[in-house]
Amino acid sequence: MENNDPQYIPQAPPSSKSSFFHKFVGIIFILYGSLALLYFLLHIPTSLLMIRQLIYNTTFMSFPAKINTARFFVSNILNIILNILIFILGIKLFRNAPRKKIWVTSIIGTMILALCIFSVFAYLNVREEKKVEHEIQQKAQSVDRKTVSNLSVILYLKDPTLCKNIKNLSDIRGCVGAFQNFKFTADYCSKMPNDADQYECISEIAEGQKDKTLCYSITDGTTQMLCLSRVAKYKKDVSICDEIKDAGVRNGCIIDVGIYLYDTSYCEKADSQSRKDYCYSSIAMYTRNLSLCEKVVDVNQHKYCIHNVEIQTK
């Protein structure tokens, strides 16, 4: 039918080369999509088994392993969706769809390639984590419970009493953090390499369990008072501060409790202007109360207070 519109510009039909290219690309994408979907269907039983095993084993997996596992499965789901899309686009290309479809297909193809690479790395990370887990499991089967000090093995065995064998501060922190419902004593710090680490270990246990009695097992006077101050702060119990003999440490303890209670009345009990400024500035930041910054006398501390509150309120 002839078009009489003077602005009409007739478009040339697609050349045989263009048509062949469309069909060729279409076939490639149809084959790719079909094989990818077939691969997925064949591996459904294996995937279901892996999911079931992961549900039972997530307790023993580290946080990065859980993230990598989730990323692995999400990327596979996205791969399935994109494989379906590329299969459909392959059919359209085979039917000699407009050239714009080629660009769409290319973009999606690039996305699929990126997801494939992402999936490979995620799979390798999960496999590495499983390898480490298997090694820990083997060690746990033949371990001597009287001497075991490997944190990973102790966590795998889920036995907090084994934390007593640990000889370094960082691992004892991990052990205490993992078994928060267990009642630790000062004896669990007895194998620390020096007094400083031993005192810090006891202080952290006392702080975590909010148990001031543990602080009295520390023989160093200053460290013992600082331990009591930490317990008072996290327990929000100012009466514990009264047990501190040094006036300066005791006053610092009172101010810290007041900050944790968001109670500005404690700031007025400060024994120095700098400590009072610190108290008001801290509560202002935590409560996002800009008006409290006006009570800060020091110019630099006042600016610092306003800056922190403004950041918190953005």
C-alpha cells in the first residue's frame, strides 16, 4: 500500500547479512539459555540437599561464610531469571527482531557474565569455608580437652569450660563473647602471658557479666578501680562508684554512669570543667540534643559538640 505522506521516508528492509546475524545471535542465546536452564533443572536435587545441610550447619559457620552462602544462592536465582530472559530474547532475535534488541541482549549478556563470575567467586568462598570447617571438625574429633586452646575448635565443641585453656587475650575475648550465658570466673584468665593481660581479661569478663566481685581478684589497685568503674558504667549503677577509693577515678566513674543514663544532673557533680564539658557533650551527642552544647564552656569542645550532634541528626 502506497503512503502519500510527503514526510514519510521509506525504510529499507533488513539485509540478508543483518538477518543472518540476528538469527545467528538468536541461536546462540537460545542454546545458552536452554543449556543453563537444563543444568539448573538437573541440579535441583543437589541444591535442595545443600540447602538442607546449610540449615543444619549455619550454627558452626562464621558470619562471612553465611554472607558468602547467601550471596551464592542469590546470584544463582538471578542467573536463572536472566537465563530465562536471554532465552526469550534469543527467540525474538531469531525471528529478526529490531536492532535495538541486540543492544538489550548484549547488556543482559554482560550482566549474566558478571553474575557468573560473581557466582564462581561466591562458590569458591563457600567451598573454602567448608574446607576449613571440615578441618576443624577433624581436629575436634581427636582433640585433648585438657590442653585444647584453639578458639575455632572450642567454639565447634560448644564447651565454654575449655576457654580456660586459652593463653591470649584476643581469643579469650572471642570465647567469652561466644558463650555469653556462661558464668566465667577469674580462673579463666590464669593462663594469660602477663599480669596486664590477665587484669584486662578479668576486667572484660567483669564488665560483660556486670559482676563487680571479679574486680576484687585484681591485685593492682589502679586496675581494680578502673574495673569497678567499667562495671558501674555498663550496669548503670552509681553505687559501685562509691567503692572506688581514689577521688579522681571515683568522679570519672560517676560521670560515666551519668552519660550512660543520659542524665545531665550527673554532669554537675564533675570535679573539673573539662570533665563537665565532656559529660554534657557526650549526652548531647547520644540524645541528639543540640541545646546541651550550650552548657559546654570550652570553645573547641563546644564546636566539637555541635558538630557531632549535627552529624547525628542528619
